[in-house]
Amino acid sequence: MIKVTGLTVEFNTGNGIFKVVTGINFNLNKGETLGIVGESGSGKSVTSLALMRLLGTSGAAISGEAELEGVNLFTLSEEQMRSVRGNRMAMIFQEPMTSLNPVLTCGYQVIEAIQLHIGLNKAQAKAKAIELFKEVQLPRPEAIFDSYPHQLSGGQKQRVMIAMALAADPEILIADEPTTALDVTVQKTILDLLQKLKEQRGMSLIFISHDLGVVSQIADRLLVMYKGEIVEQGDVASLFNNPQHAYTKGLLACRPSIAMRLKKLPVIADFLADESATIETIRAANSYKPGEILARQKKLYSAEPILKVNNLSTWFGQSSGLFSSDKTVVKAVNDVSFDVYPGETLGLVGESGCGKTTLGRSILRLIEPTSGSITFEGTDVRGLKGEELREIRRNMQIIFQDPYSSLHPQLTIGESIMEPLKVHKLYNSNTQRRQKVMDLLERVNLSPDHFNRYPHEFSGGQRQRIVIARALALQPKFIICDESVSALDVSVQAQVLNLIRELQQDLGLSYIFISHDLAVIRHISDRMMVMNKGEIVEVGYPDDVYSAPKNEYTQKLIDAIPV
């Protein structure tokens, strides 16, 4: 279908020319799913945008050839290319929330694509849109047609994007990170849906991801990209069973294993430093010795809990309509009880909307609970006010889910980390506080030179380290990590998980670690809780829960983990 030869993409930023993709060659065959995998910045998305000729206003220079059945896409005029986009090639973008217009209904946006490419009248286009919504298995397609993007879940928004891409019945579909940050269960349904649509429509598919485990679920053949080059390619089985390049080995090894638990996750640097290393030898070096986990459990649970949560509920009143006085009660957290022990990591897992984040914020009283008790080191947290509450929060911190929105864009990262030190009047001068921030930056593997830089100058993984440094500034005893690694590359995720565990060992921290990813929870947790519809449905040691889940919902989460 497509033959790419010598594709090179360069950006002129004003500070010089940067080569982002360097002379890559690959083919996409008819009816094939080609996976392109690599970290952020490897050139995956730029490659797909170049094929679609969507880099026009970004200062990009594209060279090489991309032949679609003998026609070089890079030599077509913009008007000719417009007839290719949508009709012959379509793309599902990475982030559906920013790809959909928030002030237009979902139906209107799909109708727009249909009328542009097929030329149906409004009534015909609406019928076609609803038919597409049914094809992508959206519930209540007529209602979603009139809904705005903010009224839909992440998985539903992604299905609307898929429907829009399918509007003109393209021969080639490019899916750019379509499952990033989605629950594992929603991720599985999107992968199954794309596979089904591809087979039914006879399409060819390019599937882009940073996660080899996810790509392996859907791809026939894989390209591995690193620093703008293809370092390895082949069919899925050979790449997984016998990876040749050190970078490919690193990508495979850094995702938490469902076969074994490790003290420390392998990272790509381990393999780049020793190209003869195998996944098995690196994992063996990081594995637990017999009896180590049991000894840790015995030590942890012989102490008194640092946190006790009893019969905690957080309910919200929700109006049934704009002009209605009737209210329904949403039981976001409903009668939840558990303990956290000093030095323990208690994992909390469940799908989006199950109440995980509300529970974490209720414990810190960032959201006021409706009923129940929270006791931290013998103190009734719910009974505290004003200065007393502020004082206990020195020891109870939270790392929020999104490092982009939890850092002030107009403050340097040094000022952001120093702010809690000023609020709590720690240290005698700003000079001493500045030195403390420098130490914290080094502690989370950043440079003191970063003090005067702004959040936009950092990658997602670096921003997450900055947020961790800010949480550590007050030397807390207990931290809630709310989806702290959910939107990170698997390679960066491994580094952050290793850092979180290292800090626990060095500083004696206790964590509640919230995630929708059961593989991550199994790796990081001493015990784990499974949450569904505001209630805890299962509690236990990770190995026990994974090998013999007692609840049907837990089994569903386990089944959705990419192998």
C-alpha cells in the first residue's frame, strides 16, 4: 500500500536545524497491521504526520519518498493531498480531548467529516454518523450524537475519533497512541475494536505506541524507532523472542513483568551500557532472593498502622437537569475501611470512575468526606481545622496525576519546590531553602542547574520527578501517588517507579499508590486493594490476588493486561 524510502524530516527552530527522522525505509502491505514503537521523541508521530502531510506550518522540511500505489505523496499539491486525506488515508490522533472541538457536539464534528469527503446532505450525513457510532460500539449512539466531548469518557471520545477517521472509508488508518493513559480494560476494547474494523473493512493499519506489550496485541510486524532511526524490524514473534538491538531489549524489559516480581525494573540504559546483556540476566540480577518478600511482610505488619481509615464515605449530590431541583446521590466512595503500615506501599487499582482519586483526596481532606474516620499517627484528621490541618499535611502529601497541570507555568521549578518550605516557615532564609531545593533536585536525579527553568522546558518524566521533589520538600512520612506514571513512556515509567521505591527505602516513606494498571500495582505494592463503583471488592498480597482472584472484577482487570 505504501512504500517509504529515505524519509527524512528536519525542523528549523531558529536555533539551528534539527533532524528528527533520518533516512528511514519501510513498507506497509495490504491488509497488514504495522506497529511503530519507541519512546517519546523517537520520531514515531512525526513519521505519521509526514505521511499525512500535516507538518506544513511547523517549519518542517520533508525529503525522501512515500509512494501510495506508485504516487509519491510528497510531490502532490495541497489540493491533491486533501483528496487523499480522509478518502484513502485517515488518522486517529493521540489525545481525543484536544483533537475534538469542545464547543461542537460529537455528531456535528463527524457530520462535518462526512460532508467534506462524501458530499451527503445533512440528513444522510446524520444517518451515516449514527451508523458509524454503532459500528465503533458506542452506547446510546443517538444520545452521543448530541453530546459534547466533555460529557464522554476517555474511551468513548476515542471511539468518536475512530468513527470520524472511518467516515470516508479509508484504505489506510494511522492510529497514533490511541490507548495512551486509558484504563487497561478500555485499552483492550479499543484494540479489539480496531482489529475487528480492520478485518471487516479490509484496511491496512499503522499502529503507533511507546509500549511493545500493547503493540504486540494487534500488530503483524514491528518497526522499532530510536532517535529518528529504525534500529530493528521484523514480525512480532521474532522481535519478542529474539530481540537483537539493545534498545529493543530495553523496551521489552522495562515494563513490569507479569511472570515475576523484581526489586528494581530494568531500564534502557542497562542494555545500552552492555549490549551483550540479555533480558533474563538483567532481570535475574534485580530479582528477589527466596524468603525476602516474606521477611519484608513480617516486618511491615508487626508494627502499628500509620493510617487507619474506617467506614469512609464521600457522596456527591448531582442535579438531574439544568432546570430541575431533583438531585441524585453519587456514592464516589462508599463505606471504605483499611490500614496503611509504616514503610508500606498499599496499591489501589480500578478503572476510571471507580473512586480511587476521590478516596485519595478525601484522606487528605482536599475533598471533604461525608462520613467515617481518618486517623493518622493517632490523630483524628477529620477533627482538625486551620493551622492544625495545615501542620498535619506536612506529613501527608500527594503527587497528582498530571505533572503538566500541577506545576504553575509561570513559576520556575525551583520556586515551585521552594513554595511549601515558605508556607510552613521551614529554614531561616531563602538561601537555606534554595540549597534544600538543590539537594532535592539531585535526589530525584535532576540537576541543580534546572532550578531557574520553567515547566515547559522539561519532558513528562522530568516533570514527574519535579512534582516528586516538591512532595518530598516537607519531609513527609506518607504520600499518595495518584496515577503518577499513567501517561509516561514505559521506559520513563520504569525510572520513576525505581525512584519511588528507592526513596521509600532511604526515607522510610509509606505510600498509597493509585493506578488503573494492575501490572504496575503488582510490581510496586506490598498489599493491594481493588476498587469498583466506590467500594473495595478485594484486598490481599499482589501474588495471591493475581494468581487466585476472588472477585470477578479483579479477574477482568487481570485479563486485560498486555502479555
